[in-house]
Amino acid sequence: EPEVTQTPSHQVTQMGQEVILRCVPISNHLYFYWYRQILGQKVEFLVSFYNNEISEKSEIFDDQFSVERPDGSNFTLKIRSTKLEDSAMYFCASSEVGTSGFYNEQFFGPGTRLTVL
Amino acid sequence: GNSVTQMEGPVTLSEEAFLTINCTYTATGYPSLFWYVQYPGEGLQLLLKATKADDKGSNKGFEATYRKETTSFHLEKGSVQVSDSAVYFCALSPNSGNTPLVFGKGTRLSVIA
């Protein structure tokens, strides 16, 4: 069964460093998402991406964040200068392109735990 | 705005016990409602969903009914198993298509033999 994969599973970095979190969505999916969950808090939406551009983003997704689809398989989240409060579990998800009036299931990866020291 | 509130965990039950995890929501319009499950070391998996009022989603013995009058979508299972131990997330989608999900905090369930 096709699945979303994420690497690394755990990333430890120093404050101020750049990190890139990687995701391989399901191959025939065209819509991609990043969510994060700070320990003990809700899973929060960061950004969605379609047709090589950001479709929607939350207020969390500021100038420190960027997303990219560098090739036909990977989808990345970059944090330019990490802060302590960026420590969280980051989930990637993908879905087929939606049909008006119908929900398209989002398939999630196992997450990357980011620890900023 | 849109939000989801679910009961705090952890919840610890004996095998074959009855499970209820409460979930209430706030949304404009008519959202779709979901329960996702995360088993240890794995990603979030869609467990069940309901797209309109009075719909009942069901899967693997779990059920949840979309109650518009109480803005609730409580998860239930009549007899839990050790293999049901996981974190359960209630979520809503404000619209259809590819709109982002709004999640609750998650409830950790531990089932002991």
C-alpha cells in the first residue's frame, strides 16, 4: 500500500541553524501539506502546496518557513533560522486533487521530531 | 473560528471495556468531521469520517455520529483490544476538497490485557 514517508525521523539542531525536513508524498497525489504538533498541543496546519505554489498558509508559516518540490518525488519544509519554539513534531500529508463538494482524504507520514537546542 | 476540543488523556482501559472519547467542535457552516488514529511509530491514519449531520462513521468497530445539535462527534467502541492502543485525534474540515484540517489535541488510549 502506498504511503507517505518522511526523513529524518528525529532532527536535533542548534538555535539559529537552518533545517530541511523531507517528505515523499504518495506518487499520484498532487496536493501536499505540512502540519506540526508542539508537545502537548494541537496538530496545527502550516501550509498546503499545489501546482508548484503555495495554496494556503496559516499565520504560523512566516518568512522563516519555505516549501519546495525540488524534483518529482520530494516535498520539503525549510526553516531558515530555527527558534526554540520550533521544536515540534512535523507531519507531511498528501492527497489527490479535490472535487468540488467532496472531501479528499489526506494521507499522513509518520512525522519528523524536531528538537531545537 | 474553527476549533476542535477533545477530552484530555491518557485513557487507560482493560481489554473488552467500552470506550468513549468525547469531541466537540466549533465551526461556521457545515464541516466534515473525522477521527484519525496514530499507532506508535506511524503516521496519522483516517479512522472514520462523517460529512453531514446525523451521519454515522464506522470502521474497525469504532463509531461516531455527527451531532449538529450538540456540535459533537464522540468516538465509541463497544469492546477495546490491546491493539487499539494509540493516540486518537478528532478533526474537522471546514469545507470540501483540499482544505486544511483543524485538529484537536489528541487522546492517548492504553488498553491493558
